[in-house]
Amino acid sequence: MPQEVFRAKGILWFSDSELRHIFQLSGPRYSLHADEWSTPPKNQLVFIGRKLNTSEISSHLNKCLV
């Protein structure tokens, strides 16, 4: 993550898992917790920071897509 991102959180859907993954980032620390879906699978992320370069973040995230 770029240094301008202070905090991030979201729900992640991985193609090789039937579970949803709850992602939390605070500074250099992060956690990833898996549990059952209660809604249709999707990816949803929120980034908190200063002067975020949304194009750069989108580019990095798009490289993760299957």
C-alpha cells in the first residue's frame, strides 16, 4: 500500500475460496479473517489517507483480478 494510505478495510472475494475475507489495515499492520457469505459475493474496499492517488491504487488492485 502507498504510504499515503493510513487505514483500509473491506470485504474480499477470492476465486479459489468459498468464504468471504474481512480485510483490515492500520499503518503497517493488517489482518484477514474468513467467514461465511451472508450476501452475494463481491469485493468492497475503503481507503483512508491523504492525497491518495486513486489511479495508482486502482492500477494495483486491477493487477490482482483474475
